[in-house]
Amino acid sequence: MSDLDFQRHMGNTAFTALLANARYAFLTEQVRPAVGFEPIIALVRLEVDFKGQVHYPATLTTETRLDRVGRSSLALAQRMLVGTRLVATSRAVFVLTDRSSGEATPWPEEIRALATTSEREASHP
């Protein structure tokens, strides 16, 4: 499988892989320090809207921000750009889950505080 189709367009699965990498970086940098590595952060919903084509070669930027924090779920919103041109948006919902019981667990206050700070956004070229 290739990231490019025969027209040298970036394929849909490549978009989703790059968005997943950016989500992983955000969760590792912003969320894991507060919750540790014992609980599972389970992806339960993923939406991707493809807004434009990406042709090889291209430099992509992803922006990821904390969109909402519920009791045991949180949502990340993402944008993918080529320069200033929007090529994809995404929204992902995660649930914090106790590894032993499999039950949903409330997010700690540090995560709620992260949702209210102005430094919620991270970009990854």
C-alpha cells in the first residue's frame, strides 16, 4: 500500500495516519503527564472531513487542540493544512478507561484545567 495513488494524490488512509500521529503527540505531551500510563485512553469516535487534495510533494501541518472535556470523555479537534490551504478537519473522542475493570474513569482536574487554558493548541509539521 502506498500513501499516494496513481495520480500522486495523498490517499485517505495517509490523511488519517498523519492525523493519528498528531493526536498521539498531543496526548503524549499534554494528557499523559496528568493521567500516567496505567489508564487506557480509548478512541471511541473519529470523524474526518476531506476538504482538499494533497499532491506530492507537499509540506503538511497539523493543528490539534482540546475541544471539550466531559466526565470521562474528551474531544480533540484537528486541522490539516498545506501552507494556509485547509485540506482536512477531524474530531476524535476519547474515553479514559480503567485498565483492570474496563470502566470509564473521570478525567483528573489537570485535564479540566488544560481545557480552559489559552495554550491548548499544538502544531506538528
